[in-house]
Amino acid sequence: MGAGFTPAEEKLFFATADAVQRKLAETRDSGQALATVAAAFERFDRAFDSAPAAARASVACRAGCDTCCHERVAVQAHEVLIAAEHVQRHFSPAELETLIARAARHRAAFVARDPAEAAPPRTPCVLLRGGNCSIYTARPEACRAHHSNDAAACRTNLEQGNEAIDVHVRGVRGRMFAVMLGIDQAVEAEGFDDRAYDFGSALHAALTDSLCAIRWQRREAAFPDECLEG
């Protein structure tokens, strides 16, 4: 396992990977595989709840604190499809139209970016609404894994365009990443798309092309190469 993980975090990683892979292997209907992965997201909540009380008490994140929602998020295909399914179920036609337009602008800017740019400009997530995540229960893994111990320091980092101040919550961060990596390893082990995508760009593709989900179910690359991160 990666350096910096405690024995308990390593145990959590392997337990998560084994359990999720076993459930995916038992899922005979490829159309249910995404629901199986989405159900595994509950493991983030359980991992947080079992973290040391002092670490949990030091978390400064609150509703309306949106600085981390200005980071460019790299995700795997299953995370995008879970988010897109949530949007299609819960957004009104007008809300969906607005989101697709916003995601289209994001995708165009992402495709036109200079890959050599060391620090791309930070922009709001296309799903940010009034300072809050509009798909909170279906948010990506990286969003679930991030917790800060200093909201003011997060704002300073955003304004300065860097991560000069360490805001990570020790005792929580490792547990969250153990779950995240465990889920991702299980998905990869079962042959599903494990490429890293830009969230906003891939979300636009998922909302405008129903074949993205079908390709994922077939264990093919879900989204176009232009949506790839990096």
C-alpha cells in the first residue's frame, strides 16, 4: 500500500477493495453494476464515523463553504455516471438545460486549455449552486474524501491560487483515501474503465450521450479522449 498509510488504513483499503470487488463479481446484470458502486459510497460515511473523535471534531467544513468546489477534480467514469444519473432523476428540465449549457462551456475551455500550464485557473464546479453542491448525495469520491481543519485557510489558498496552507485533517484523510482507493481498485479489477477524466467535461458527455453508460457497462472507455485529465 502507499507510503504514509497506517496499518488500520491499509486494513480499511483491503477490506473495501475485497468487499466491493466481490459484490461487483456477483452482479450478473451489467446495468446494476453502477448501483453496486454507488452503494459502496456509504463506506465513506462509515469510515468517517469511525475516525478518532478529536479528528472529527476538528473538521471545519460546513454547508456553504465552497472553496474546495473550485478545484479541478479528476474522476473515474463510474463517478461521473453516478452523478449524471442523480441529475437526470432530480433536476427539472430547466435545471438540466442550464447545467448542460454550463458544462458545455466548461468542456470547451478544458479542451482549449494549454496542457503546459502549470496551475490552471480555478473555476467553480458546474454543479455548484448558491455555494452548495447540487448533487451532494451523489458527489464524486474526491469530494467525499476531502476535509479541512481551517475554512479561512482554504479561502486563502483559493485566493492565492496555491495550497500554501496545509488544511488536511489527520486521522480522517487517510481513512477517506483508503476507501476511495479501495473502491477504485475494485472497479479496475473487474475490468471497468479506470481512466482519469475531468469531471465537468465528462459530465457534459454523460448528460448528452446515453451511449457513455452503455460503453461503461461493456467495460469500454466511457468518454472521449478529449475529456481525459492530464
